[in-house]
Amino acid sequence: MTAQRVVMVVDMQNGVFATPRLARERCVAQINRLVRAADKVIFIQHDEAGGLEAGSEGFALLPELEQPAGALYVTKTACDAFYHTSLAQ
């Protein structure tokens, strides 16, 4: 089996960044570099009342993130990307 480079991008959502965060541009630039070098990319988004509801603008990923074709998207409802999600598989 050949090793794959997998990048997991967690909680990089509009609602999380509604309050200005330090180094947003630098973080996004680094994530985009990693995404371009990855064999597989998994975007993990938090779904929660108060602005992060699935389908809302707050739930959406930051628009400047590169989202390659074939990327996987996982929704989580806890502060754990593996709890009650398909990532454990």
C-alpha cells in the first residue's frame, strides 16, 4: 500500500472567523500550500446553533480556502472531529 498525504482542515468557517482572528491570511496561505501538496483533503465543519448551523453563511468554509475536486466534507457537532462522524472509518 502506498502512503498518502492527507490534510484535515478543521473549523475554518465564516462563523468561526466572524470575530477577527490573528494571522488569518497567514493560516489560510499555509493551509492552501498543504492542500496543493496533499493526495487527499478532508474539510471538517462544526454544526452548532448560534451561527454555525449547516447550510448557513457561518457554516460555510472561508472563501479563500482552496477546495480541490474530490475533497471530502465531514460535519461534526462536538469539539472532537472523530466523535459521531465518519472519520473514525
